[in-house]
Amino acid sequence: MTMTLNYAWMSALSTFRNAKFVIFTAALPVIMFLLFNGLYGDQTSSAGMSAGVYLMISMACYGAIGASLNAGARIALERQTGWNRQLRLTALSPQGYMIAKAVVSMLVALPALALVFLVGGVVGHVHLSVGSWLLTALVIWISIIPFAMLGLVIGFLGTPDSTQPISMLVYIGLSILGGLWVPLENFPAVMTTIAKVLPTYWVAENGRDAAAGVGVSATGVLVLVGWTILLGLVGMAAYRRSGRKA
Amino acid sequence: MTTSEHSTRTSPRTGPAADGAAIRLSGLHKSFGSVRAVRGIDLTVAPGEVVAFLGPNGAGKSTTIDLLLGLTKPDSGTARLFGGVPDAAVSAGRVGAMLQSGALLPDLTVRELIRIFAALHRNPMPVGEAMLRAGIDDIAGQKTQNLSGGQAQRVRFALALVPDPDVVVLDEPTVAMDVEVRRQFWASMREFAAGGRTVLFATHYLQEADDYADRVVVIADGRIIADGTGASIKARVSGRTLSAVIPGASEQLLRAMDTVTDVEVVGGRYAVHCDDSDAVLRLLLARYPQIHDIEITQANLEQAFLQLTGSSSVDAPSTSAAKGA
Ligand SMILES: Nc1ncnc2c1ncn2[C@@H]1O[C@H](COP(=O)(O)OP(=O)(O)OP(=O)(O)O)[C@@H](O)[C@H]1O
Ligand SMILES: [Mg+2]
């Protein structure tokens, strides 16, 4: 297990050094936050939460989810280059490989999350206690587990050429439908109904609950756990399939 | 490339080898659809042996290597490393391999790549030592996607050394290496093998097999067609190609000469394939005094294989031959 985690940590570190990765997953959400925050940051949203906090949470989720999905695309690259054949000549077990990849997905989500929160605290209209600040970050981080699984699915099913557009489509689609870009109040009610079965919606909703100091919704936990199990199983099947071909 | 300051193993590299063999392949068969890549390979390699797999394109060398590493499951037959299944030897770090296909993971430096790979082994060779042995310490900071073909090959060699293995499997290791790097590569391979490690490498070159292996296993059409020392294989491949500009000669006349097996016309030159080049040359000099620019080379591998395989090389990969094989 230490071997798996050590490997995951080293992989994550090398991902952080990739400039393209950092720009797309952390810089973009930060810029979007700054932009929207400048426009609406001092308003109060319908739920009584400051728009600054609302925006910060949405963009942190957006960035963290993007990073997590992106880590999955790296798997497709490893498969195509044949690197995973070389990995099969190590002490890393197939389960260890899956765990390591999921851990990497989780780890690479942290900089985006931290950066948006940091900018929110420094220049945004965000005033939270240190405790709820950390709690909110932690809740969001745990809530993106389904996206780590989704990354695995995309990585094991796709080719390097197809994963880029596929994960982009899934990423932006789920972000918009889940209300990360524009609050759902601005859409017809049916959109809210759709959003409530999507993991994106609940990641942000859990974050907002945590920031507001109320418990997260049971429905939300259920939806996220459901997606995690479903995508985890699909990911496992995809992994076995890709292993046989390699 | 390597110096004596490296740690050298003094303890005999033996382990729980139930049957004493480092590698034991029995009745291996593997098909891909209608392509019968491996059709019945039996081979035992003792610890400490340096063995070459010699064979032309598509002979089944890489497939056999995949089977013995456990990367592919055989249709029938078994592959054993130190008496156990390949996976066990792999996870115990007893096997290192340089695979034929597959790029290195991009966006990492050479050192990062080797470090990450080493983190996945229980008792890896120190990263610095692996790089030094493979002669890549000078390119440690380069990004893997920017390496030249020969440099990439040496990085793969370092990856094969990282487990500090008892068996090293190298699939066409010197492809893309220039002459000097090739020489250095074999020197460090020999040094690594000197500690009692078993080495198996695949090659297209009889000369390379003869120079660096104790034993040459010739593979064609998914079968072993010869197994012995380099010298004994060479002796069986007696054919030579005599090529020259021969004014006055014709393909037909040349073909009619004793021991001549084939004649080609290449760019105004005749290439005469024959078993006894001495006799043919004497005759040519006598008959065609104008003959010039004479070159005599050993038969190339394809011709050698034709000779070794005899008629078996024309076997169509059909299923009808499966029974009773
Ligand atoms: N994954 C695969 N799918 C289909 N056919 C394959 C596959 N791998 C190998 N083959 C076929 O099996 C045969 C043996 O291939 P193999 O790669 O083992 O040959 P080789 O001796 O390593 O050749 P080379 O010297 O070119 O590397 C070839 O006809 C090849 O086309
Ligand atoms: Mg090959």
C-alpha cells in the first residue's frame, strides 16, 4: 500500500509541474472567479449566501473536477504509448494500479481547490471562519470522488485522441447542467430537476451547505455514492478489458 | 559507460528454483486470430546463461517474450520463471525487461521516469546506479519525448535494470543504437550478467547473437529450429553471397554453376547466392577475366533461415497442421 501511495504521490507531483495542466485546471477557474466576482461578488444570492462565497465554491468545484478528469486522460496516454505494459513488469498489482490512479485524480484536484479558495479569501468578498473554510474545502474534495472514477472510465475506454474531446464535453456539459457556471435559478425549473441527479450539482451543493454551517443533504450523499459505485464498476470493467488488449 | 565502482553482487543469485531452471517454457502455443505466432516452443534456460533469440521479422520472438513475462496468456503450454508463474517472479522483482514496442511516458525527465518506476519495486537498484550502468547519467534531466532513438533505448535498458533482476529480457535492445553505443551497451550488459544473472535477448543478427550469447536459439514461424552455440549455428548456415560486376555473364549461365542456389541482378551487379563461394569464385575468375568489384558476404538472415528451416518455412499458417504436431 505504501508503494501504491508513493507512486501516486510521485505521479501527482510530476503532473503539477506540467504548465499546461496547471493553467487549464487552476488558472482558468481563478480567472472566471475574479471576473464574476467583480461583477456580482457583493450581491446576496437567493439563499442568503453572499454571491462571492457562492462563486468561489462553484469555481473551486469546477477547477477540482476538471483536474480530476484530466488525470484520467493521462491513463489513455499511458495505455497508448505502451507504458502500462512496462508497469505490468513491476510489483504494482492491478488493484494497486486502479487505486493509484484514483488517488492521483484526487491529489491533482487539490491545487485548483486551494488556489480558488485562496484568491477568494484574499481578493473576493468572502468572509468565512478558518474552520468552515477548511471544512468546506474538505467536503468538496471528498465529494469529487465520483469524478476520479469518471476519469478512470474515460482513461480506460478512450484513446488519447478521443479522451480530450470526450472529457471536455463531459466536463463542460456536467458543469453547466449542474449549475457551476450559471446558478440554476436562472434556468427553467426542469433544469433543477435534471441537476439533482448529477454529481456536479451535489459537489457544489455540499460545499455551500458546509460553508453555511448546515449538514449536507442525504440525497446528495446518496447521489454521489451512487455515481461512485456505478462509475467504479464501469471503470473496473474497462480496466480489465484494456488489460487484455495491452 | 560503466566502471568498477558499481556494487557487484557477491552472493550467488539463486533462489527457490524448484526445478533449477531460470526459465522453462513448455509446449507454448499462441495465436492471434488466424496468425499462429507461437506454435510449440519448449525451452529451458539455466541460471547464468546468456541466450539469444535469433529470428526474422514475425518469427514469434516478441510473442514468446510476452508469454514468458506473463504479459500474454498462452493458448496452451506453460511459462515458468524460477519454477513459478511469471507474475510471481515479476512482483518479486526477479525479472527486468526491455520491451520492443512502447514509448516512454512523456512529460517527465529521464530521472523522474526512472525514479517513479523504481518506486514500484520492492528492492530496486538505486536510481543513480541504474542510470550509470545504462550510460544515461548525462541525459538525466532531459524530457523523455525529446530523446533520440538510441538514447530512448538506453533509458529502457535502465528500466530493465531497475528491479535489480535475476533474469533480464531484452527485445532487440540495440535497435537505433550507433556502433559505439552498441559496443558500450553490450559491455555493460556483459558486466551485469557477470554476477550470475540470466540474460535472454532477441536479435535479427547472427553476428550479434554469436558475439554476445553463450547459446543461440533460432526461431522461425513460431518454432525453435536450431539451438546451440553461435559457432554451431554459423556452421549450419554455410551460404555466401558473391556479388560482382561480371561482363559477359548471364543470369542463366550463373545459375547453372555448381552450388549456386539463386542469382539476382541488382543495379548492374550480379548477386550470386551459393554454398561454396570459394569454388564459385575460382570458376568465375577463370571464365570471366573481366569480373571486378567482387564482394563476398555471409548469407543474410532470410537466406540463412530458408536453409535452416528447409521446407518448413513454406508451411502456410493453416489449422490443418495442428493435429499431431
Ligand atoms: N497483438 C497481436 N495481434 C495480432 N497479431 C499479432 C500480435 N502480436 C503479434 N502478432 C503476429 O504474430 C506474429 C509473430 O509476431 P512477433 O512480434 O512475436 O514476431 P517477432 O519475432 O518479434 O518479429 P520482429 O523481429 O519483427 O520483432 C506476427 O505474424 C505478428 O503479426
Ligand atoms: Mg519482435
